[in-house]
Amino acid sequence: MGIGGISIWQLLIILLIVALIFGTKKLRGIGGDLGGAVKGFKKAIKDEDAASSDNQSGDSSDNGDDGDQGDSAETTPPRDK
């Protein structure tokens, strides 16, 4: 018994039929594209984790909160009605 009740021989026959239908050159291209997409996804996740760990290290200057919450109301001129 193989994966999910499919034997190894059935998997080999399915792979052979897929290779005959699409051709090895097209399957190689699809595999390369899929591998590149997975690699890009992993890199993006790694970059995001690094950026989030930088923000959690105690550097509050990057998050835009400088403690001046009332400045925008004081600098805005009153509206004339």
C-alpha cells in the first residue's frame, strides 16, 4: 500500500502518462517555475520575519509613534462656517 491506497506501480503509471501528455521539457519548465515560486515565497517569509524581529527589538522610532499625539490638532487652523 502506498500513499492513500495507491500503490507504487499505479503512481509510476500515472507519472508515465503525465510525461507522455505534457512532455519532459514542459514538465521541467513547470518544475523550475514552481521551484522559483517556492524559493521566492520562502525568501519573503524570511525577510518579513527579520523585519518583524527588528521592530520588536525596542526601536520605537520606526513605528511612527513619537509621542506627539496632539500636534496635528494644534497646527490645524479653525474652519470658518
